[in-house]
Amino acid sequence: MKKLIHLSILTTLLLVGACKENEQHHNANIDTIEVVHELGTTQVKENPERVVVFDIGSLETLDQLGVKIVGIPKDFLPEHLQQYAQDSSIENVGSVKEANYEKVNALNPDLIIISDRLQDAYKELSSIAPTIYMQVDYKDYLNSFEKNTLTLGKIFGKEKETEEKVKQIKDKIQTEKDILSKDDKKALIVLYNNGKFSAYGKGSRFGFIHDVLGVQQATENLEVSTHGQPISNEFIEHKNPDYLFIVDRSAMINRVETNKKEIENVLIQRTNAYKNGKIIYLNPQVWYVSGGGLTSTQMMVDEVKNALK
């Protein structure tokens, strides 16, 4: 009789234990999301509540989704995100290029989001909290942008909302591309920095204009690199673009107005772009600091569209 009772109790305990194990396994599947990104695979808790964001594009997207943030790099935030710089409840955790590890650690985050400027810090940040790399792929901007946005939507339980927002932007892009790709005029995109020009073409950080919107290039085979291909004023004059897009890094970094007299020198004045009033100064806060997020992608489309009307 005692043996039967002991056997019954043991059986019950084993069943309860098995149920708990299954329940824990089930909860683990529900409560975490596996995020595969360029730097690795990361298990991320669903709806993380303490989020540190170093990628400005992701910050834009999370802002539109109403996600609470506990830490960001506050220097050089674009105007459309200034509310975060002014919010004293949000910790300044360094810069987009250099994380303050002590401050990040003190926040006890359950998710850290980075981009290319901090990829070398991935291992160290991952030792603090699950870290995901959300850099947009300039060579495949639209698909990369969609993947990153939907990933954030999945993490924060906003899948339907992000799907709708991505569709709206993709539809808008297609509408503009149908128009701009038929224009036979050609464009050159340059970064201006301390008196020097660098050119950017397809597959580059500013290649969105060509790759996504279909604007034709004034020159082919430009070097694809972070800092662009160094060029001279003579190069610009020789290529004679119909549209000259300029991102003025100097003005943004030094927080001063663009010096158009310095940029639009005698050689630049010989281009069709200058003669026809088509030197277009792009917003460096959007194109240089941000990009890849819901807000900046929309702004980039609108800026090019309005400039080429």
C-alpha cells in the first residue's frame, strides 16, 4: 500500500515537473525573438522596456511607434528628434561613434540598438545587454529599410503598424520613381567638407537618389566608400551635372550656415546645374546624421521630389 502511495506521489511530481518544463519552454518561445543581423544572432525579449538606441534611424522609427527610450547619444540629433535631447529623463549615453559604457550599464537596458558607427563596440555592448545591428544596407536600401522596420515592429508588438507604414512609403517611392526615372537629366551627389568635395554614386550612403528614386547619374564607376570619392572642382565642371546635390557636412558639424559663395565658385558656376538653378542643398541632418528610419526615408523622398519639380 505504501509503495503504491509513494509511486502515485512520484508520478504526480514527475507530471507536474514535466508540465512546468513545457510551460517554461513555451514561455521562452513566446517571450523572446531571434533577431538575425549582420553582426550575429541575438535573442531579444519581446516588448523590452529599457531600450538604449545609438542608431538614429531606429530612433525615428521607435518614435513613430511610441516606444519609450531610456538612453541615446544626444549630440547632433536632427531637428525632428530634438524632443529626446531636451528630455531629462533620457540619459545621454555618449555619441553615435563612442558609447559611454558606464552610463549604458547603469541604465540596466534589456535592448541596445546600434549601427555602423559603433559596430566595433558590438561585443562589449553585447556583454551589457542584447545588442542588435540595424544599419541600413546602402546597396539594397529599400529591402534593408523594410527588414529593419518590420524587425522593430515585431520586437515591440507593432507588426501591423510597421507593415502599414512601410507600405505607404514604398507606394510613395514607386510613384516618384515612375516620374523621376523618365527624366533624362543627370545628377551628381557630393559631400562638402572643409573646402573639399567627395562624390557619391549608386550603392553609396547617398545613392538613395539613384538606386531608390531612379535619378540618372552624371558619372559612372564612382568609388563606393564611407567617405566617398575625393573629387575636384574641375571634375564637377567636366561632368557638368544637370542636378548637383550637396550635403554640407561642414555647416552641420560647425553649426553654421552653408557658405554658398565658397561652394559655388567660378568652376561650379559653369555647370548646367548652376545655370538652371538646380544646385540642391540636401538637409545634412537627414542625409548625413540619420537615414534608414521611417521619418528620414519619408523626408528624403519629399526633399528630392520637391527639388526636381
